[in-house]
Amino acid sequence: MTKLLGGLISISLAVALGISAAAQSKTGSVQGVWQTAELTITGPGARTITLPEPLANLTIFSGKHYTRVEVQTDKPRPLLAAPATATADELRATWGPFVAEAGTFEVTDNTITMRPIASKNPAIMGPGVFLAYSFKIEGKTMWVTQARNQTGPFPNPFTAKMVRVE
């Protein structure tokens, strides 16, 4: 459950960063800082998950670039007494649930296309890799829904409800 939740938060945050201020009215601008507060999952195991407070994720975007960081676990991460001599399990427990990513985006109508440039996960930095999402904004709330990536449409898309924090 924690892995699924983390993956969904990860993708939803990436999406939020990809919305161009030029494509929005002044009152609906996405420039600033957002946090994912809720996920609606479709397909097998469909459900809505409200994330626990405090929300351990931030999505910041400006111009045509984005950055996001998040902790994908609801448990405290252990501190490493000696990182140079830590075991693989200790490193995974501390750094595994942490996600960081930055890249560029473009907006066409109500679709955001994200292209990661730097990421803790090198698999999403390759040539031709993209993530596309549909979106809508109402006041300080934005909903983003998975659409497709370079391999095709998502079979069971999720929707992330994000709240502007700044």
C-alpha cells in the first residue's frame, strides 16, 4: 500500500509542476507551491486515499520548469549513524522512500506533458520519456489525472487532488 501510495504521489506531483502559468488565468495560475492531499485510484482496488498530515511533499513550479520532492511513507525514516558503513537495508529504509525530480513541461489545451531532466529514478530521464495528464483548476485546488506516457494510455488512471500552499 505504501509503495502504491508513494508511486501515485510521485506521479501526481510531477503533473502539478507541469502546468504553465501562460495557459491559466491570473486567478487560476499554477505558479507557486502545491501539495497532494488526496488520491482517487481506479481499476482493481479502486478507492480514495486522504493523505495524513503533515503532508510530506512539495511541488514547486515556475515558468516552464518544475521540481518536486516527497517522502513516500507514513512512517518515520531512520537516521543513519554512519552512512559510509550503512547496510543496503539501512540505506533503502532511509533513502528509498525519498523522491526528487525536476524537468520541463508544456501545456496544450487541458493536457500537461512533463519531461523529467533530473531524477532520483534514472529510468524516467531517458530520451523520449514523457508523462501526460489532463487537469483542471478551481480556486486553490487542482485535479490532475493520468492520461498516457511514451508507451501508451494508462489502463487505470488515478486522479490527484492538490492544494495550493503558497
